[in-house]
Amino acid sequence: KCGVSPRLGCRLVQIVSGLWLASLWLPHGQWFDSSPMAHLVQAKLVLLGFTALLGVHARLALIPKLDAQRLPQLGLHIVLITLTAVAFVWVGSGFRFGGLF
């Protein structure tokens, strides 16, 4: 538990803190420039959005109707979240080492 009411959820905290951290690296007006730092922020924002979409889909569509037939869908969600987490680490290392590639 993240200490937030269940209504708001931990996902909202993740999204707000992700946007706040992005603003620490670049001002909002520079997020969509073509600089290497802007590309890192853009990649992080895309990953953040993908994580939020997966979480909402799992919470509203998958978990309430979970049964033996839907377990493969849950497995796919787990794989996608894991790959997204690895991508977050890879992109995050770009902040330290100067880029994605």
C-alpha cells in the first residue's frame, strides 16, 4: 500500500510524481524539443502513460472478471509491465550516461 486512499490509488501518485520528476529535468515547455534530454523525458512519459493504461485496464477490465480462462491475459499484463519496468531502467540510465543509445 502506498498510503493513499483506495479511490485515488497508487497509480495516481505514480503519474503525478512522474510528471513532477520530468519537470525537474526540463521545464514543461522543453519536453517536446529535439534535444537528447527531451527525448529521454519523452520516452519516460510514454512509458508512464503505458504503465497507467495497463494498470487501468487490469483494474477495471481484467481483475474483476478473472477466472481460469483469463489467466493468459493476466500473464500478458505481467510480461508487459515487466518489460515496461526494464525499459524505465534503460531510459533512466540515459539520464546518467547522456542518452538512449
